[in-house]
Amino acid sequence: MTKKKHNHNHSQKPFAAIVLAAGRGTRMKSDMPKVLHPIAGRAMISYLLASVDELSPSRTIVVVGPDMDVVKQTVAPASIAVQEQPLGTGNAVACALQKLGDFDGNVLILFGADPLIRPETMHDLLDKRDASHAVAVLGFRPDDAGAYGRLLVDDHGRLDAIVEAKDATPEQLRIPYCNSGVMAVDGALLPELIAKLKNDNAKSEYYLTDIIALARASGHSCTWMEGDANELIGVDSRHDLALTEGLLQTRLRENAMMNGATLIAPETVYFSFDTELGRDVVIEPHVVFGSGVKIADGVTVKSFSHIEGATIENGATIGPYARLRPGADIGVNSKIGNFVEIKNARLDKGAKVSHLSYIGDAFIGTNANIGAGTITCNYDGFSKSKTTIGAGAFIGSNTALVAPVSVGDGAIVGAGSVISKNVDRDALAVTRAQQKQVSGWAEKFRDKQTKQKKD
């Protein structure tokens, strides 16, 4: 759903965001960089960057691996730092610092595969850092702490260190508070802390998490705050991707209902990140929205419809079992019925396409009625052509309209016609072989067949 900018309190110091996105995502078993896997129709990293942008950072730097041009394109206009070798999170931040120069505000460090962190949470973490701590870490309590680093907190709630699960003692592994990876750091101290990192650990990597112990050893205070585990799901596998999709869909559904839409069975409706719904919209069960859908007030979308790249005006009814493809533009009080597909076509006010039709590359005028089984034959194997149907026209069932063709206002096309020439206003057009009748033929036929069977 579309969101308004948050009016966050900007008494905070300026901050720069560093987004770590160099991971290959080997567990995804994919040729696509991990951070580009989509959730509700949008790359994971794009959600994170949109949330960061709501807080108006001074700079945003995205750290990518070599040969990740497609990530660079997706995150534009953010600055890019390239981590040539996968030497750990600490090394990734070191690569970003080369781009940051002598920035001494807050530095917010995030991960490109953490798409669900809300701007409010980032804002609160920056506030926590501003309260004279060198580093503020975002922690959480997952159901399964597993491979997460643990937060070592003293009796006064101060953060002493973060220990990676692989390097933790059995006692430390019992600590419920885990590291999300997200932290806010004093930009004046960060280069000095990063320069002190060593890679003498189980993975021979430079861990960003070691800056906590280094800051404490230099006499600086570090702190942490607990975040919502549902915001802090990091996506490392297809399983995580599905979980994250589920959490985001729950958010989008709640947002839709809060803004005046009725969802009869919310858990069966799937939104895109940019779906726009008016007031008093009713969405029946099992409806799927692709990207680019705008729905005005009072629209009903019936079950099992699939809508993508479409605009639907006030009071229209869609479905059940309708498919609206990109460029479908449905006018006020229009009706799209079951098993109807619309592509790149405008239906004016009150137009009806009630069943079993394909309308592509077309204009349908006000109050025109399109009979069952009508097809606009828009493609000749080489190029697409347009069909125009005037206001108040009536197209009989099972009609093929061979584009380019137009049917005038108020015209009637007889059922079963193939229309390849323009039809004048208020005319009748019929293309049909003449009907013949042979009286008594059916009775004679039955008698003959029955006799043959007996013989």
C-alpha cells in the first residue's frame, strides 16, 4: 500500500546509512543476487532503502560484491562501494568508509536482506546512540536463537560484547538476546574501531560485531534496544523468503482494512507493495494483485480474480475469475464478469463484459454491452491493432472482431459474427451462413440408425 512520509523528530544528528548487500546468497540456490529476490513484487533491498529514505539520510552507501551491476542499477541513486573479497561484515563496512570520508554524524549499518525493518525502529536506534553511547545495537529474541550472535549484557543493561554463535560457549548460547546485525555507531569513532578489527575467529573473517568489545576496551559505552523479531527476519533461504512474504502480506492486509477496505478472508488475498485501494472497496477471497493496480472507491473484486497494472474506477465490479492485465482501464460502474481477460483496453462508464471474453487493445464506449465469448482479434502474427466499440453498442455472443475495426455508437452485431469491416452508427451487422431446414430429417435419421443397430 502507498504510505505517507513519516514526520519523525529530526532533532537527531545527521546520519549516513551503510547497507551491506555483497552476499551471494548461496543458500538461495539462485543466479540472482540475494537482495534482489522480490517480496510482494519488489526487490528486498528496495524496501529497506525506501524505509531509510523516510528518515532523510545525509548519504546512503550500498556495499556490493564484484559483478553485481544489476544490484547497482536497482539501488540507484545510492552510492556504491565494492567489496572485492568476501572477508566479512567488518571488511564490508571498511569498504563503505572509503566512500564516506570524514563524516562524523551517526552511521546506521543495515543489511540488504532485512526488508521489514520499519523507519520508526531505525529512528529509535539512532536516538539510543545519540544518548552518548559509541554504539547502539538492535537486538531481538527469536523463537530459535540458533546461529545468531548473542548480546553479552552487564547487570546495568549495558552491552559489553557480541559473540558469534560459532565462537560462543554453551553458557553464552543460552542467552536469549540475539544480534540483528543492525547498529548505529558514532561516525567519528567508527574508522578507528574498524581499523582495529582482527580475523582470528572460526571463519577467519572481520566481524563487525567485534567493534562492541573494542569500543568498551577503549572506555566507551555501548547499548542495545530490543526490536520486534518479525521486523528483523534476515532472508538467507527460500524458506526465509516465504516467511517474509507472509509477514509483509499481513502488514499490507492490515493497512488495507485500516484504510477502509473490506477483506472477507484477508489471509487469502495477496497484495503488491504498491496496490492502491479506495474506500468501501470489497475484496472477496482468493484475489491476487500484481504491481501497478489502482482501485477507486466502492469497487467490488470477486473471488479468484488476478489484477495487474490496471486502473479501476468508482463502483466497478470485477470477477469472479477475471484477469485484468497491464493497461486495463475500467470505467465508473463498469462490469467485468467471470472468465473475462482484459489487456490494454479502456472501458467507459457502465460498459459490460459479463463472461467468457478476451478484450485486448480496445476502446469500449459508455454502456456498451459485450456478449459472451466475444474476442477482439488484436494480433495477426506480426502486429497489434485496435478495436473501437462505440457508446451503447451491442455485440452479440461469440463474435470475433478482427482488428483494426470499429463498431459505431448504438450499432448491433449479431451473434456468431466475424466482423472485419467497420460497422456504421446504429447499423446491424451480421455475418452468418444462411440457415437451412430439412423437415422430418431427424426422425428419419433416428429410424435408420435404430434399424442398423438391430441388424
